[in-house]
Amino acid sequence: MPLERDLGEVCNHLQDAILEDIRKIAVGWVTAVKGQFVDVQLATSVPLFDESTGTTFESPLALGSIPFCSIKAGGFIVWVPPAVNDTVLVCFTDLSYDTWRQSNGNTVVNPNWTGRHTGDSAFAIPVCAPDTAPIASADAGKLVIGKDGSSALIKISGSEIDLGNPASDAVALASKVATELANIATALTHIVVSVPITGPAGVTAGTGTATYTPGSVASTLVKCG
């Protein structure tokens, strides 16, 4: 004979049942990379409670070809290439956005599905990792860009920009280098070189001046100051 339920227990059970079918945010890892889309395996099993059998766990979803997020605004981008086994935060939109994805992005559209927080409206954000895999190149007070743990890093603080890890020397500026080269060229043009020459009678020595014209040392792409 089933157990009797009061209204509060019935409402709580209904609430739990609804929440079990709603997905908002989950963690997972990338199982395949398809350009700007990825396959993701969610990492946390879904707990299911039954009074007769206790708590059991349902296998989490595997999502296919969901958008991999990057920063894009004003015509500029910040892109990091995903790789298999990267950990990601998976978000599910309130309503299906499949119709919106086919639009120009600035138009109100009607969703093809009426479900909320459903698996067809997920996207992956590369912003999370387990405690066992902290960022190796984190540096307090600095913005760090580059391959984590490598020597090819850019670190930006409030007072300097470091290219390389570690950055132990200063970068030469094209204008200062050009000035120094011009000074060297000027000095060279005023040097008189006397060269003794042995030869026929009456030929004792030859003289000449050294000339030097510095070329451009400026990069057309990389600027610093």
C-alpha cells in the first residue's frame, strides 16, 4: 500500500521532478573538436532518489557539436583553440536558440522548440578547471597571455609588458636604434684611414674615408613604447 502524502510532500516531490529535467549550468570535457564547435561529455551524474531503492545515479548527457565560445565584439576577437580533454562550463539557454543561430543575431525570432534549458540550446565556455589542474602560469597582478606553463608568454602589469617567461632584458626601440646607428654613421664618415703602401719609388701612402648609411630597423607590425 503506497505511503500517504500531504500536500507539502507532493509539492516538494513535484518541484524535485521538475528540477531534475531542467539543466542550466554543468561542467564537462571536450571529446571532439569540429572547428568552432565541440562535442562535450558532461561530467556529473544525475542523482535519482527512490524510497524503495534509495539513491541511484543516471549517466550524464553527451552533447554533440555545440558552439565553443570566444570573445567577439566591435570586430575584434579573442580566440583560444579548443583541444580534446579541455574542461568547459556548459550553459543552457532559457529557450531554444537554434532559430536565432540561423539569423543575423540582431533579430527577434520564434524558437522552434518550447522546452526550457534543454540540451539543444547548450554552449561551451572555456573558463573552468578542477582543483587538480590549476593554471601553471598565473601571476598575481598581471594579465597573462600564451601557452600555459611555456616560455612563450606575454605578461602585462600596470607598469610594464613582458614578452617571454622570464623576461630579463629590455626591448630596443626602432627610433632609438636608428638614432644610435645614425650617430655611428656620422662618426665613421669623419674617420681618416691611413694605409701604408709599399711599391715603386715615390709612392708612400694612401688615404681614404669610411662611409656608412644605416638601413631601417623598424618593424611594420610590432610596436612598443
